[in-house]
Amino acid sequence: MASESNQKQLSDIKFSVLDLSPIVVGGTASESLKNTLDLAQHVEKWGYTRYWLAEHHNMTGIASSATSVVIGHVAGGTSKIRVGSGGIMLPNHAPLVIAEQFGTLESLFPGRIDLGLGRAPGTDQLTAYALRRDKMSNGEDFPEQVEELRAYFNPSLAGGSRHVRAVPGEGLNIPIWLLGSSGFSAQMAGQLGLPFSFASHFSPKNTLGALRLYRTSFKPSDVLDKPYAMVGVNVIAAETDEKAKRLATSMQQQFLALIRNNPGQLKPPVDNMDEIWTPYEMAALEQQLGSSIIGGPETVKEKLQAFLDETQADEMIVNAQIFDHYDRLRSYEIVSDITGINPASNPL
């Protein structure tokens, strides 16, 4: 129910989870994927709407490269939470293959699968070539790829029957989202009348412009009659502000490694980042992680509400790159408690 000021409250919107299946220093991909399923099972109980996994390649700290396979692993170990991709990097794949994969997932787990699509490679250029085998494939044909993919699910979009069919896939209602960190996918999602998810968690400065572009370019469709915008947000929550700030240094070290072009496994927290980064690097991280919300329950609640006031999002998808699995679980539990999505803490 809307507030008296007609401003959305945290209890008015949905909250979801973005999981990069982090491989921590000293850990393995097997342990990471076990933790992914454990986190999914917990957040399902805590009232989160969907659980998305991201496609990255050639990164020793991320275990979700075979994204469709991990989605099946999570969906098979849960019962009601929606499971999907945040996202599948479509230029890395033939649209028919993705239609078949997600048609299979939807056939196995009816009504629970989301297909979020991005146009970035999710990796470096050399790895992108290893994936695509075509130096000309640079994402510029993303709109045509999306059109082809949607037509495999709904042949009427291509003018009727076709010789190449996605089985399973054809005739299934699998929600397609467009993901982006700039205005390109925002405008495209609006013109197609699709839901849109913006990567505020690493592109905060572009958030409001992209949301405005999405909403102003939106055309009602068979999928949506009005815009539906989700925003990504890094949330590191703990019992106190001090503990949360320390936990957040793992995420900061991870982005610092990307800036230094030396990505690796998720590192344990440290007491003082000033011993690690330069002033220039600290400023660069602030640009990328400026929208991150770090603190105890009251701090996180206040900052989440301020972010909602600013974006008027319909949903937030929360990323938490935290070294210790228990601390990560606790962070998501705190968010569920303070937003009122946890059925146990909010029986109404």
C-alpha cells in the first residue's frame, strides 16, 4: 500500500538476489556452488522474489560461467523462488541454444524461470573470441539477436511458422528482461515493452538517466502495460556499521583487482584499505561503488529508502560480495527483516 506522501516504501516493492557464486581465497568452485544453493534456500524462506545468476568467463573468482546449468541446480534445490539469469550475455551464444536451454529449464520448473539478457561479453576480448569464434561479433546485433530469440518462444513475432524451432521452448511463457549499465538497453526495453534491470551496483552515475529513458520510451505490450524497473544494489549489512564496513573491504578489493586488471578470488576482509589502494584508485572505486549500502540495520534501512526515493524502482536486486558464507547469509537476512519481506518478521 502506498504511503500518505505517495512515495514508495520498502515494504511496497520486491527484493531479489543477484549471486555471482564467488570463489573465495582458499575455496573451490564446488564449495562456491554449494554455498549458492544454500543461500538460495535461505532467501526463499526470507521472502525474496527471484534469485539470479550472472554469466562471467575466465574469472577465477566466479563459479557461474555455465549459467544455465547453475540455474537448474538452484531451481532443483528450491521450490517457489523464481530463478534466472542476471544475465545471459546473448552475443556469446546462438539465440536458438539459449531458447532451448531456457525452454528446458521452464519445462523442468514451470512458472519459475526468468531470462535476463545483456549485450556485454562478461569477460575480456580474448575470451570473448574464444566463446564466439568471430571477431566481428561485438554486440552490435544485439537487437536482432533478441528479436530472433523471442521469436523462438513466440513464432507469431516472426510472422508465423518457421523451419527452425526451439524444442523445448516454443510456446512457453518465459519472462525476458533486458539488462544494462547505460541507455542502450534501457531504450530498447522501453520500446519493446519489456521489464528492465539496471546495473546500479557498478554504474551508479548512469542510473537515473537510464531509468528516465526507459520510462519515457516505454510502449505497452502483451508483456507489460506499464514500465517495470529493477535496480541492482550492493548491500553489505551486519549487526553494526563498523562490522559491515570491514566486511565490505572484500568487495572493495575485488573491484580494485579489476581496476588493476588482475581479477582473482574473493579476498578476506582487511582492517584498513588505505594500506592497499592509492588515492586515485579509491576515487575510481567510489565512482563504481558509490551506490553501495554498507552498515548496520538502521543505516541500511535509511539508505535503501533514500535509494528507493531517488529511483522509484519497482524492485531491487541485492548483490553481497562477502567473504564468509555465514556473514553473507546474515546480510541477506538483515535486509529481509528491515524491508518487511521476511514472513517470520512481518506476519501481516
